[in-house]
Amino acid sequence: MRKYHHLGVPTDKARPGEQYIEEFKVHVVPFDRNPYGIEWMRYEAGSPLPELVRKVPHLAFEVDDLARELQGQELLIAPNSPSPGVTVAFIVHDGAPIEFLQYDSPEKTT
């Protein structure tokens, strides 16, 4: 199963409701605070995330088998857990970053 989840858009403008993720040096307005599922991401200098993610919008999909989705793909960001209950990873497809999210339990999905 692969289901559309959100659109991540890099920005240099501070926005109300930003949450800071220190590990990645990024300020994020969660997608669920936007009626159209836009996740605004403002990166600080020195963010360890790849330039492609910091500069190019990404599409995100909820998946039920992250390992299967990553097979044969160009891995951009290895699987990690940015928040409890979810594992994410990024690939590159046709030059664009794509995010996959796998939730630990069905009740934690969108």
C-alpha cells in the first residue's frame, strides 16, 4: 500500500506554529496544520540534511512496508524515526526527493 501523505516545501520564511527539530536544524510547520497538507520546512545553516531535500519540494507517501519500498531505489536519507511511532526514509526518483513514512501501528496513521 502506498498512500499520498503530504507535500514538503522548503522555505526561508518563518511561519507561525513552527516546531524545531534540533537534530536536523530545521523548523517545521506540520502538514496537519495546513488544510492542503503542506509541510513548511525552514532549514538553518549547517543542517545535515541533503541539499536536495533542503532546496526541492518533496512528496510524501504513507507505506505499509518501508523495506520493500526502498528496494532498488536510490537512497537519499536512511530510515530514521523523527518522532515516536513513525519511521521515514527518502529516495531520489527522477531527480526529486520522495519521502516514505511507515507507522508502527494503524491507529497512528493519518
